[in-house]
Amino acid sequence: MHPGVGLAVAYLLGSIPAAYLAGRARGVDLRRHGSGNLGATNAWRVLGWKIGLAVYLFDTLKGALPVALLPGLLGMGAGDHTLWRIGFGLAAIVGHVRPVFLAGQGGGKGVATAGGVFAALAPVPLLVAFAAFAVVFLASGYVSLGSLCAALVLPIAVLVRSGGAVTPVLVVASAVAAFVFWTHRANIGRLRRGEENRFRLGRRSAEVRR
């Protein structure tokens, strides 16, 4: 089967809006609550940590599974399929941000899905980036700031891991970092103005609490 089919499969998988479906199951449209973003952070804030964690894991798997499994499922055989695996991962990220099931609107910011992609492509650099996220988030309380720092650290860790070689994974890590900054441009503005909301573990939004 042609690998191009995998791009469509990855995009459709990435388009499954876990946060939207979780909210609808609770009678809540997350696009109208909290930050309005269909990502794990807003699901956690509005619906509680259990649902938020489930959304995070699902969104992560949306990125990891196409990269890890599609080459084998498509019968691509042995060999270096790095470029196709990168393509599958990028298609999943695009699906998350511009989900076809929501008419291409109202997706998440792609951080968890990108994390899943790099869990399959470059697990050690991802762990380094996740450690950076954890340190910054725990020190500041800002998920957005932690995500931005992780995005910066990831290509550096990929470069170190490759021994200084410029690889396709490094190029895509740099592109994803730029993309994360673009999707967080409103958060960056709020951080600069001191208006960004800190994340409180275990708390739910009062407006939908029952």
C-alpha cells in the first residue's frame, strides 16, 4: 500500500477531538469554557484531572502510534523510513490543530501530539524536553511557559543526541518548536503582560462544577 495512505490515516487519527468528545460526554462544549482550547490543559481545568489526563494520553498516542506503527501496517518493509515517519507525525499534528471532524476549526495547540511524535522518533531528547517542562511548570505554575521552554530544549537535545549532525529529525524538531511558539502567541502576550493564568492541580472550573 502506498505510504501516502498513511498520511491520510495519520491526519484522521490526529483529527479525533478527544477534549471535545470528553466535554460533550459531560454536557460541556470546551470551546466555550476555560481558555476555549480543545487541549488537555483546558480539559483538566474544566472537567477535572482524571478527564484531563485521559485527554492528554489520547492526544499523545495520536502522535506516537502513526509514527511507530504505520510503516509496518502499510507493508513498507525494512529500511530507513524516517522521512515517511516524520510525515505521518506531522499529519497527526495538523489533524489535531485543524481537525476535519470539526470542519478544520477549534483544535488544540499540538503540544501533546507533538510529544507523542517525538516519543516515537527521538525518545531520549523528548525526555530531556519533558524534564525542562516539568521544572519550569513546577517553578512557575504556567503550563504555557513550560511548553515553550520544552519546545526550545527539544531541538537542542536532538542536536546533542545526533553528535552535532543536522538530521531530518532535527529539522522537524526545530519546525515544531517554531509552530508551538506560533500557536502560543496569545499566551506569550499574556505572559508578558502578567495576565496568564497559573495552573492549579486538582481544581476544576467553578462554572461547570456540579
